[in-house]
Amino acid sequence: ELCSLHSRYGREVAGLAIGVEVSGVLVVEDVVIGENLAESSDRFYLDPVAIVEAYRYAELMEGRDVVSLVHTHPEGAYPSYLDLEGMELWPLTWVIVDSESCTARAWLRRGGRLWEVPVRTV
């Protein structure tokens, strides 16, 4: 869905993933997609209303939480410079979806270190 939305709108698509962590692996059960309020097509600024909606939705799903920020990139599923800055401010796992191949990789940054995180979508 994220890839088709990126293709349709010609800009990054972003949302928050709802799920649970099991033995160090994020299990994503749903994604709440929000409006991208950024003026540039290669950036995202997730609508704050979508952020609140995602956390409310997670509360309704017992035992679930917002586990990740998800967004698309036009080429490659690697964090951009702006993503790295955002990861320091919002220390969730960030799932980046390459809109061309529709492949995803997850990243976590803590204390200036970046590492890849395994994610399983159900």
C-alpha cells in the first residue's frame, strides 16, 4: 500500500506502525498512514493528528503499541541525513520502504550509533 501511495502522489508517504515486540523482533500488525505536510516531495512531516490517532488506535488493541515510524523513499531503504536527525529526536525504530522495489528495512539509532533491526510483518 505504501508503495502505491508513493507512486500515486509522487511524494514520501509516512505513518506509524502498530504492533508488539517479541524476543527483540518487531511484529507489525497495522500501519496508520497520515498526511505528509512537507512542502518538498522528498521529505515528510507527518500530520500530528495522525500521530494522535495512531496512539489511540494502539491503546484500543490490548497489548499493542506504536512500535515504529514508517515512511517511503524514492530510491533505497537507507536513512537520509534528515532521517538520522529525526531518529535522535524520536527514538523509535524507523522502517524505510524503497518505493521502487517495495522492499523495507528497519533502523534504530541510539547514542549516535545506527543499526538494522529485524521486522516481520503479519
